[in-house]
Amino acid sequence: MSQFTDLDMLYDYEKDAVGAAMGYMTLATRAHHGDLRNIYLRLANEATNAHTKVSKLITQSGGIA
């Protein structure tokens, strides 16, 4: 059984945050209803904020973000 480090987990979380931001932004461009578009844009912004925070943690842990 392989052992995952904290840095491995942070890299995995970073990948997920990037995917979420891209997905929500894509959905926002496809939404025709303004309220729905705004919801997707807010979600994309939150995912981007999460990516920023996890990138800082990766750098602090000695990784390359």
C-alpha cells in the first residue's frame, strides 16, 4: 500500500480546484439565464480562491505550485 504525503494531498486538491474553476466557468458561458450565470461565476470565483490558497500551502510545504 502506498503512503501519501501532505504534499501529495495538496497537489490532488489543487488539481480538483482547477477542474472545478474551469467547469464552472464553462457552465457560466453556456447558461442563458442571468441568475444561473451569476451562480456559476460565483462558484468559479470560489474555486479560484481555493486554488490560490492551496497553491500557497504547496509552496510553503516545499512543493512547486
